[in-house]
Amino acid sequence: MNGEATLRCEVSLGMFSHERSVAIQLQDGRRIAAFVDKRDVKVDREPAPDQKLPGRVRVSIVEDRGDSVVVDLPQPAVTEGTRVTVPKTLLEE
Amino acid sequence: MILSDREIEDLLAKRAIVIEPPPLPRQYTTSALDLTLGDELYEFRTPQEIQQEIQAAQPRGVRLSVAIDMADPYFAAISQKYLRPVRKEPDGSFLIERHQFVLGSTREYIKLPKEQRIAARVESKSTLARFGLVVHLTAPTVHAGFSGVLVLEICNLGYYPLRLVPGQRICQLIFERLRRVPKGPVRTQYQHQQGVRPP
């Protein structure tokens, strides 16, 4: 694992056509939103307006804390900034 | 330390940082790189329009708030309801009225890998600022590790409507080198990943 991973999330359309909105579950149970470039998102198909699809967003792993990991998102979350702590079970290569 | 045009060119040539489409020679200045306006602009619908829309489905006497909940994880979906595309003029340009606030973006995609120790700041162009055009509101920092298209918070604070043309130089990016590599990415093992399937 080279420090880059993907994080499971829910994907919906962003404000701009080049971006997507991702809803991410944090280790503390809260869910947050971030706008990210669509190149950093993996999803089976393009979400329709108002549709939320399961998908993954590219993240950079900053710290391994056992059951959780600190990751940097490609762009800041709306309320949390870039660096967030997420359950390790949500990470994939 | 702010990077010069030579250093920016070197980083791009080595693919240490990514800008797509690649900048043209005329986009460089001595210590910054000009970025261009993308093809989409959005404006917020008025609170009155939104209120009318959400009230239509409510029983008489029930009044809902039009406030946007910034902590809502589906904030983006909500905010889409509040936005509409800015209509293009017949020649493809956008007319930004006095005191109008719109969201735009750069045409360029930017990627600043952490290990390259490069961050950047987006700033207005002085010539546009003379006419009252602001292209970002308190959010100039492009952090090391960022990848994406830069969203611009554009406001016409001047006295006259301003015409903007997609592809025109709209802002400048000033690159700075970090003294140390930021934390991450670190290698790790996903011991709990057995059975987790891609969605």
C-alpha cells in the first residue's frame, strides 16, 4: 500500500460538471460532505440529479491508528477541512 | 519561497505538478501563472424564489426556512437547488451585473502532489480588480496535496456590468515551496478489508 487509497462514500452531483459531491462517514459516526474533482471519484455510473450512489473517493493516508485512519481528502470537506479520521474498514486499495 | 516562471516550467516539465490543459507561454508572469475562466458560471436563486418553491408543498400556515445547512452531508444536493446556470450572451460571454455574486471555475485542472512540497495561492488580476472584479472570497489557498479545478467566488463590486469570456485570464496562481514534506501518504495494511467489495 503506497499511502494512496480509496474511501467508500456516497456520490452525488456537485455544483459544477467537473466535480462531484461525496458524503463521507467519519470515525465518530458523523457524516460530512466534500466537493471533489470527478477524476478523484470512482462510481459505476454517473449519478442523476438528486441521486446518491455508492462509490469511492481517492484519499492520502496520513496516519494509521489501528481501527481508524487519518486521511487527507483531495479537497476540503465543507465543515471539516481536508484532514479527517475515518474507519479503516471503509478504505480500499 | 515563491517560485519563478522558470521553476514552475521545470515542475510542469517533470510532471512534479500537473496543470491541464498545459499553460501557454503567455500565461506566465515572472512569479505567477495566469489561469483562465471555465465555461460554467452559476448564480444563487433569490431567497424569495426558493421560499415560494418549498412552501408550495406545505400545508397552509407552515413556513419552512430557506437557510442552507452547511453541516448537512447532502449539502451539495441541497445547494444544487439553490443554484442556476448564468445565461450566456449570444457571443458566448457572461455579463456580470453590478454587485452580482456568481460561482465560476478555472478551465485548468491542478494537481499538487504532497511529496513535491508545493502549495499555491489564487489571486485576482490587478487589471480586473481595477474595475471591481473580485475572483475569490477569503479562500485563496491551494494546499499541497490538492487536486481539482479551482472554484472561483466571483463578485462584481464595481459600478458597471462586466463582461467575462470563457478562456480569458481570470486569476493568477502563485506557487510556494513548503520547507518540509507534509505528513502522509503513509503505507498501511488494511487488515479488515477481507470481504469488502467495491460498490
